Amino acid sequence: MIIFLYGQDTYRLQQKLREIVEHYKKVHRSGVNLKFFEQKNLNYQDFQEQFRQSPMFKEKKLVILKNIFPNQEFTTSFLKNSKKFTSSTDVIVFYQAGPVPSGRPLFKFLVKNAKSQEFELLEGQRLKNWIKKELEKLSAKADPQAIEKLINFVGSDLWQFSNEIKKLNNFKKGKKIELRDVELLVKPKIETDIFKTIDAISLKNKKLAINLIHEHLEKGDNPLYLLSMINFQFRNIFEVKDLMEKKKPLAFSHLHPYLIKKSSQQARKFTLPELKKIYRKLFEVDYKIKTGKIEPQLGLDLLITEI
């Protein structure tokens, strides 16, 4: 059997792939017949060898082929021998993220012979319905105006939507998310400049980190927004570091690939005890600022100097 998953919405695309893999693992617990191939490390001989081998434990095989459309040599060989795969009881999943060349012979073959599902970018009411479901998963609520503003700020990037919804829910602590919360905490895109501040902290360059924070404040960025972004990123670093220590795939974090890459780079510069200490300090500063015990800018400065 062949399954074809494709489209520009990489968030739902990856969710669907994870759903297939998790179902397979529940049925076939050994996992020895689960194989992943990507364009950069795939040749037809290696792929074909997976089907020649007799499966252990009489299990079905599940082979994931990720983003292999540009691999012309592989696609040509696959199409020449396609009959043996369409009649197989084993499962092949073609996973293609981003725009797919619909004129390619492989695309035409898969649409005709595979169980196909396209993941287009969500818009309009479909996007609003998706946001509402994500809120329900967290037992969170949001005003319609807040949802509209969130859509205006984020567009169709479900990776960012997922992270922003979690951030807003953590900020509100069970209370309804309002328009002013979105305006306070969400920017039209993830503030990549904050990574520079995190890098400076990881290098123990406190002077540079404080200067970068002050640059944000001088541009008019809200101190609570800066604190929430630092908190958000250190939480990502902690989650990725924990997966690294346990030798588990970083994709288990469910973060955007860009965030996984940046967080893994930064996670290597900290130990888990250091990250736990930073997380406690972030909570302490956040509490003092919100209860009026300390001025926001001073709180940020103290946070940097005491990490």
C-alpha cells in the first residue's frame, strides 16, 4: 500500500505522519521494520533492499520517503518497478513538504495509485476552526477579536500559531485570552533577534545581553513581551535538551524545524541543572514584575546579571 502526504502546511502534514507512525508502533511494537529515508541519503538500491528482506516477527514494513521528488534517479527507478510496490502489503509513505510539481510523472502516479491527502494552508473559517480546536485542547478560551488579531499577526503559519497559543495560555493562566493580550505578547513573526540575546547569555556575555535587551526597549518593545519571549525560548531549550539527554528524536518536541535547530544549538551550551536554575529565575522575575515589586526594565537587567 502507498500513502501520499503533501502540501505547504507542514504543521498538519507532520502531524499526520506522526499519527501514522504512532499507530504503526502500537501494532508493531518492535519497530525494527520502520525505516526513514530522505532525499539526501536515498538511493533506489537501499530502498529496494528493504522489501527484499524478510520482516522480523512477521511484521508489516513501514517505509517513510521524505521529500524525494528532486531525486530524479530514485523516482525514475521507482516508477519502472512500481507494480511490485502497489501490490505489496507493506506500507510506503511519500511525504512531500512544500509546493509539489504536479506535472511530474511521480506526482501523477501517486495521485492515481496511492491514498493521497493534500495539506493546503488554512484560511478563513477553516483556520478559525483549527485555532478553536487548539484552544480546546488546552482548555483555553479566547475572545473572537483576539483570534482575529492573532490571524492578522501570524497569517497561516500553524507552527507559530501553536507556539503563540501556548504562550498566551501560559500568560493568562486559565483566564480568557483577550485582544490586549495578543497585542502585548504576539508579534507579526517570531522575534528572531531574541536568539541573539539567548546566545549572549549562553556565552556568559552579560554586558552584550543587557545591551541587546536595552536595544529592544529603545525600539519600544514591551518589557513583558521580551520576558515572555526569553521564557518561551528557554522553555524550548529545556525541552530539546531533555530530549538530547534521553537520546530521543528532537522532532518529539513538536516545535517548528527552525526552532528545533536554534534550540538544539543553544541547548549544547547549557547543562540541565543550569536550565532549571534559569527557569526558576524567570518565574521569580515574572512574578515580581507582575505584582509590582520591581520595575520591568530593572527586572530584566537583574535576570541577565543573575543567570
